[in-house]
Amino acid sequence: DTGVSQNPRHKITKRGQNVTFRCDPISEHNRLYWYRQTLGQGPEFLTYFQNEAQLEKSRLLSDRFSAERPKGSFSTLEIQRTEQGDSAMYLCASSLGLAAYEQYFGPGTRLTVT
Amino acid sequence: KQEVTQIPAALSVPEGENLVLNCSFTDSAIYNLQWFRQDPGKGLTSLLLIQSSQREQTSGRLNASLDKSSGRSTLYIAASQPGDSATYLCAVSSGSARQLTFGSGTQLTVLP
């Protein structure tokens, strides 16, 4: 399968714990995005990487959130000191950055903070 | 700030009907518009992408139109089937990162 993959698919954690999610984009896609989706809403943009450089961050990305893309391939999203309001689906998307710039989404990581 | 609205929020139709989903956006400075399908608890599947210079795109029973100047798009589904039941999301690409701004979706139910 050459699509976008995300791990884990589900994560249950207790409030105050740290969690880390991984995204593997489509091979050779240089643009990578993270979005967050809460129940009944459309996804909201969190952050954007072009290769290894993080070029854009939303106001939604508080100080407790950090994202990396160390070698311009896979990316990680870490949430420190999780809160119940962090419970959501975290979606990763990648794009080739040519022509239509179409974004392809992974299956998401469902986070539940208890 | 770009805002995207989708109407209706939910729609229930009998199998075989043709239907139209609506999407509107506030800022016409977009690169493209994408329509996605989302099944419960799943990720997003891209259905159609319309570049800002285009007026419509077709794929099988789906046809999407774009009127950038008025900030509107429609997704037309012909001869609906129960397997079309899902949430349909409209998203516009804008900003320096070309990030997507999504509507809240239309939840479609096609009754057999």
C-alpha cells in the first residue's frame, strides 16, 4: 500500500500523559500537513511542513503541541500534558507540490483522553 | 479568515434519486477546491479536485462545479446508491501553505 499511513490508529491515555503520533506520507511527497477533527466538525489545520522545514503553524497548536519531520520523510506529532479537550481524530495529509497540489489523507489517529 | 459552509447538514433520500450538495466559501482567493467522502470513524477519501481556473470536474456519477467569483461549489450525485451513504466534506485551499479549510460536512443517507 503506497498511501499515507498513520500509527497508532487509536490511543487512549490519561490526562497529563504525553502522547506521540507518527505519519508516513506518500513516498516523494515533499509537503506534509497535520489536521485535527472533533466530532461533527470538519478537520482544522494544525501545521505544515515542506521537506523538513515547519513553515506554518495554526493558532490551534498550543505550546503543548510539537511536530517534527526530521529527514523530510515521516513526521511525528507530540502532545504533552494531555487534556480532555485534546480528544479528537488527528489526520495527516501529504501533497507532491506540483500542478494541482492535491492532498491525500491518512486513516487518522483517534485520541481519547480520560 | 476563510470560512466554509455546507448546506444541508444532513440529507436523507431514497435510492436512485439525483441530489445536490452545496458548499460556499467567503474568500475567493483560493488555489483549488476538493470534495471528500468520510465514512464513520475513518479518514478522508478525495473524490474530486477543481483547480481555481476550472469550472467543473466529473468522475463517474459525481460532478462538481465551481463558481469562484460567487464563492460557491456544488457536488451533484447521480442515481444515488446505499453505498453512497457517508459524510461529504468540501474544502478550499488557500494561504501560503495551501492549507485546506473545511466545511462541517453534509451527512448523506441513501435509503434502499
